[in-house]
Amino acid sequence: MLILGIETSCDETSAAIVSEVDGRWITGSNIVASQIAIHQEWGGVVPELASRQHIRDICGVVRTALDAAHAELGDLDAIAVTQGPGLVGSLLVGVSFAKSLAATLDRPLIAVHHLAGHIESLFLEHGELQLPLVALVVSGGHTSLYVVSEPGAYTRVGRTRDDAAGEAYDKVAKVLGLGYPGGPIVDRRAREGDEDAIKFPSTRMTHADRNAPSMKGDLDFSFSGLKTAVLRHVRERATSGRSMDDRYINDVCASFQRTVVSTLLDRLFEAADRHGAQSIGIAGGVSANSRLRQDAAARGRRFGIPVYVPHISLSTDNAAMIAAAGLRNFHAGKRAGMDLNADPSLEL
Ligand code: KG4
Ligand code: ZN
């Protein structure tokens, strides 16, 4: 079975071919056209520019994915596409393209939730994992904890009440004048800094979320307090007349990163303990973080639980993970119709 995955939820146009042979998933190609250079100038993703660029790139990206996998359009057995969540104009490009391809080729169309894609990146890379798995999906738009009790069954047990961890990285980089996207730059600068230089607060949720009162909410995250503390520290430094030298910037990055990583891992391992996890996974753009990878592996060894993180090319947004989640949905009998619409706030 050969499936084409299409991902256009944010600022990456991506297409991938994944095949399934004897129940094993094999990535034939995974092409990503990044728009970072376009949005860098504005310090963040500009939705209108993103959707226009997706339109320019989608045909070439799909063609390249087919060529790289030595496949023809006629070889495809199904087409999977990200339905949401994401930027509506961007999602619409992928959804419309996938619909027209499915109609023209007369092949099944499969709708995929972007976060299911991130979770399935773990299975795509590592094969079958010990279940239940507790997965942390941590990106520019999301910071959520899911329990995967059986393949394709995801239950959310925690989420951020405000900013996503990646969003906090991007904002901290912006206030330090380091550019966009912030995650990789802060990660690099943090390695040169002293993580004990500044004590930043970490937030622990003790009350249920008013928007989800049925959930206890004590595995939820909050990063806006930390972000504000960093902004205040940097502003005070600037007004005090002391220099914003490299050493100070590196120390802010290291201290901030230490707080983010320990908050993420504390909650993740607590969720794993509570839900009797047999394995732990970390996916999404922030899982590319060097400190998060290192500390997660060390904690996993300490607690005797395997920790899985995808390769960086499968951590940040890509279509191979969408193709993998598409295969999961395909086998569950899920099919989308020609009335499929993009849903910017799709729930998983
Ligand atoms: O999953 P992703 O590519 O897109 C979304 O679905 O949001 O994640 C992008 C986010 C950005 O906020 C970026 O700054 C962050 O992932 N990121 C990192 C690193 N690489 C990317 N954050 C921390 N450390 C990194 N090395
Ligand atoms: Zn993502």
C-alpha cells in the first residue's frame, strides 16, 4: 500500500510518500518547503503570506515527493491530508489540493489531525511501541499530553492553558533580538550560558480549567508567567543601563530553557506514572531541543522506562507523519468525503 501525505497547516509545505509492507511503515520520501525566510522579515508567521506561498509550492513539492520515491500518481492507494488545527488559509490549500487529487485519481481521501500526525511520527520512526504510551506533543502551537492505549486511540490528559512551549521560545528569542524561529537559536545560545544565573518561576496548576471543569487539570501547563518573567528581566536590564552582552543573553537562554525543560519533563513523567505507561514519547517541533532530548533520555534511564523521540526531520512539521496517521485512519475505515473542510480548531 502506498499513501501520499500532504501537510500545509502552518509555514511548511510538505508532501511525503509512505508505504506499508507487511504492517511496517517505510518512508519513501518526505519533502518540506520551508517558508522561514519569508516570515523571518516579519518576526513571525504572517498567515496571508503563508497561504499564498503554499499555493506556489504545493504542485512542485508533491511532484518532488513522487519522484524521490520513484512513484507515479497512479501508484497511490490513498491520499492523506491535514484537516486541522492550523491556519485556515494554509490548511485550505492542502485540503483543496488533496480533494482534487483524490477525485481525479478516484482514490480514498483521509483526513488527519495534525497532532495525531505528530504522535504517529513516533511509530513511523520506531515501529511498534510498548502501550500504553504517554506522549508529549510540544510545538509552536501546542503543548499537550496524550495517553495512547491502543494504536490510533488518543486520550488527552494535559494541555497548556495559555502559551505553547514553542511560542514561549519564539517570544523570548524576539525580545532578546535573536530572530525567528526562536527555538533552535535559544537552544544553541543556552549551551553557552549558565542555567543557574537567573531563577525564573515555573507554574504548577492546582485547580481545574474553567473551560474544562470535568478534567482535574493538574497535568496542565502554563508558560505565560515564565514568558512575562523573562520579558521583565530583559527590560529591567535594558533600563538599568547594563549591557545586553552575549554572556547575559546566553544566561537568560540557559535559565529559561532549564525551566521549560524541567516543567515539561516533570509533568510528562508524572502522567506516565499515573497512567501506567510502558513507554514515553516526545514529538513536535520543540522535541528537536537538545536539552529536552538529553534530559528525557536520562530520566527514562533513571525510571526504567523507554523514551522515544523522532529524528529531527520528523519532529518539526512534515508530511510523512501525516501519511502515517493516514494509514492508521485508513485501517480504521475512516474516509473523508468531497465535503471535507479545513478546521482551524479541530479537536483530537
Ligand atoms: O511542530 P512545529 O514545526 O510547528 C507547529 O506545529 O507549531 O514546531 C515549531 C516550533 C517553533 O516554536 C520552534 O521555535 C520550535 O518548534 N523549535 C524548537 C527547536 N526547534 C524548533 N524549540 C526549542 N528547541 C529547538 N531546538
Ligand atoms: Zn506541528
